[in-house]
Amino acid sequence: MEKVSRELKVSALENGTVIDHIPSNRVFQVIKLLDLSSVKDEIFVGINLQSEKLKDGKGIVKVSNRYFEDWEIDKISLVAPTATLIEIKNYEVLVKRKFAIPDKIQSFVKCFNPNCITNHQPIETSFTVIDKEDLKLQCHYCEKITAKNNMVFL
Amino acid sequence: MKNKSLVSISDFTKEEQLRILDLAESFEKQPRQKILDGYVVATLFFEPSTRTRLSFESATSRLGAKVIGFSDASSSSVIKGETLKDTILMVGGYADVIVMRHPREGAARYASEVSKVPIINAGDGANQHPSQCLLDLYSIRKTQGTLDNLNVAFVGDLKYGRTVHSLTMALSQFNTTFHLVSPEPLKLPSSVKQHIKDNNLEYHQYTDLEEVIPKVDILYMTRVQRERFSDPMEYEKVKDSCLLSKSLMAGCKPNMKILHPLPRVNEINTDVDDMPQAYYFQQAQNGVYVRQAILSSILGVM
């Protein structure tokens, strides 16, 4: 019974993008990253939904009639590495994949070095991902590393 | 190298670095050459650094160019809240090249991306100081005749020592063996050690300076700062372990040279100064020739 209703929740979208398996506490960050407040189409957001994979509850975001470029969507990998991307057309699942951690990150992560110029001047941050396994970002400006547990999102 | 900024030592390839050293050699033979007559060099020192600034200004003057700039942020528009970008764009209209020292890491990299004229990084916080690295390489090559197959010791504060990190990275391009002497809390960071290993080179660690003296061609001394220790008792315990005096110098190799980025406090005793191995003041002077080489390369006249 549960399996059927879960499938219905996902494929209720005719055309659009679904991001599933977001840790509940990261849903708002995902919404912000994708700038969904400027989208005019229907958006469904679920938070604290029961999940086998995510013990503390999962979040799900469904955006109608909207598809994202790789560079727009792969940022999610930093905020919600467990999430799944599903693209739907005519009620059919066309794409279902995990997010790939990009090689470069622009502007949505803060440099952990308090003395970095980006924390003192109106400059967009910029990082190279030097370790995808253990999530280490090297700042393009100060050359210092911001690690996974020090990551603050702007 | 023409019109290319110098922010980190890695901005120049190994070949470009060696070319700077060769050029510096020709400037040492003849320091006064009016090849930059009519050019303007801006020295923007957002934090004071008398030594580096005077060195760049001397290099500039000897080449016939004029110097403009400021030596302290408080005496500039910065104090009025002007952004770094605005300052750089403004000065870029007054000068052909900007030499910049800034207290924040990344400032020079940012400046090089917004500026219309090349930027030479004279130190950005605890990050890079490429002209120091090049003058260190020049001093080593000059005194040893080569940069290959040397035994180099770094002594003192290896954890925070910006010059040590840069020079280690640069020397890893040559078949160097590293000897690292420091108190336990100030060891060379693992990322730098990894760089040595990635180049298939060796490093050895010591806590006692006397042990390395007979082994090395270059002894690079740095100051251990009290402020780096959270526990003053720890500092007291180790502060004398990295001090060099004449009595420790017995058994050193005849070609061995002592380098220090200066200013020195007590880590090199003045009784060492008259020894043939003491090279730190010539090292500082070499800075002028290396900076002449950097300026003339970037301005495209050499």
C-alpha cells in the first residue's frame, strides 16, 4: 500500500523535475540554491516525510515544467549529497540520477578563512574541489582549504 | 612573462623562474641600467613592510623608473572605505605596474583579476610572497652553483612560515633533500610534506639543530614567535632549541650558507655574522637584483 502511494507522490508531476531524498534540514537550502522563489510554475515541497534511507525524515521538492542545467543542479551535491534527481516528461521518468560534485564552485559557499579577502570585500567566492570523496574546497583567492565540516552556505 | 601578474610562485613555470634568476645575475653585474626610463611603478603597501618596499623601490630607481604609492593603508583612500577594486582601478591609471602588499590572503589574486596593469604580489597575509621565494632560490643557486641535488635545512617556525612553504614547493622542482628542524608544535604542515612526497623526494625531521649542521648545504633560519604558542610555558621550553650560534657551527660543510628572510631577533647569534657561512645580508641585497628582473620581465623590456 505504501509503495503505491509513494510512487503516486513522485509521478504526480506531468512534466518537471523532482529532487528526492533531501535531508529534512536541508530542504530550505535547496530551495534557495535553485532560486525557486523566482519560479512561477507550481512547486510542491514535502518536509519530514518518512524515509527508509533518511532516518530523520526526508524532504522532496517537485518543480513543474522546469528542467535544470547540470551546472545549476549539481551544486545540490554539496548541500544534500544523498539526494536523487528525477526528470519527468509526460508522466514518465526520463532521468534518475545522483548529483555529481562539480569541479568548481562559485559563490554559494563561504571561505572558512576569516582573513580571506572575500570576507572583507564585495567579492564572489570561488573554489576548486580538490577532494570529492572527503569534500575539500580550495579557495581560488587565499588558497586555503574549506573542509566539509566547516562549510557555511551563503 | 610580459604583462603577466606574479601572485604566486606557481604562476611562473620552472623555466620562467630560471629565466628570472639568469636575468637577476646580469643585473647583479650591472645594477644601474636606465631601461625603465619613463615608466612608473606603484608600490601599494596596505600594511607596512619597510624591507620589501625599500627593496622594490631600489630596484625600480636603479632601472630609471619612478615610484609612486603609499606605505600604510591609513594614509590612503582605504581609510575612507574605498573598495580594493576601486583603489586598484584608480592606481592602474597612474602606473605601469603595481607592487602590492596586503594583510588579507587572496588580495593580490583578486587585484590581478580586476586590474588593467600587472600586479606583483609583495605579500598577501600568510599566503604568498613570490619575490622572496625567487630571491631565496637565487641566493641558493649563486652560493652552491646549482639548485640540483642539495641538502636544505629549514629551522624554526615551519608551521606558519610563509617563506618556508613557498621555498619548499619551489625546491621540490629540483632533486632536493629536506631537513626539517622545529619544536613539535611548529612542524611543517602535512600538505607541504605531501607535496615533497608527491615529487618523490625525502624529508627528515629533527628537534635539535646541532644534528643537521654537518649534513646541509643550506641552513634556512626562521624566527620562532612567542605569539604562535597558546601556552607560554611551551614557548619557554622550546625557544632555545632553534638558536644558532658560532659554537654549533663546528663540523659544517665548507660550502654551507646560512639564510634568513629577516628580520632576525635572537635566532642567529651576532657571533655568527663574521663567519664566511653567514649570507643573510647578501641574501637581502640579492632581492634588489631579483626584483629588477621581475619588473623588467613583466614590463616586457627584458
